[in-house]
Amino acid sequence: MAHTKLMLTLRESSTETGLPYGFIRQLCLDEKIKYIRSGTKIYVNKDSLFAYCGSNNVENSAKSKITNFVMSN
């Protein structure tokens, strides 16, 4: 039986989606996707992340959000 991960670290989330680490972290802090904290670690719900990425939220505004995020850091 294959094991599939339900939760991903921020780094794993970034690798799987191609979105910047900090952008995914901000999605968590803005409560746009489901996540949990364990100490200082943040674990992202994989289904929630991919649902967000597959929705119009990303298609319509991801480029501007990423650009704004990169410019502010």
C-alpha cells in the first residue's frame, strides 16, 4: 500500500509547486490555506495548497502577489 503525505513542510511545498517558500508561508499566515504548527515548524495541508493553486486565486493574482512579496523583501 502506497503511503501518501497529507502534510508538507514549507520547503517541500515550495519544491512541489514551484512557488517561493516565503509566499507559501504568507498564505498560511493569511489563513488562505490550511496548516498546522508544531513548535516553530509549519506543516501545510497538501490538498488545501493544491486546491488554492488550482483555483482562480493563483491564476489571477499569483504573479502580482509573488512580485509584491519579492519586492518587499
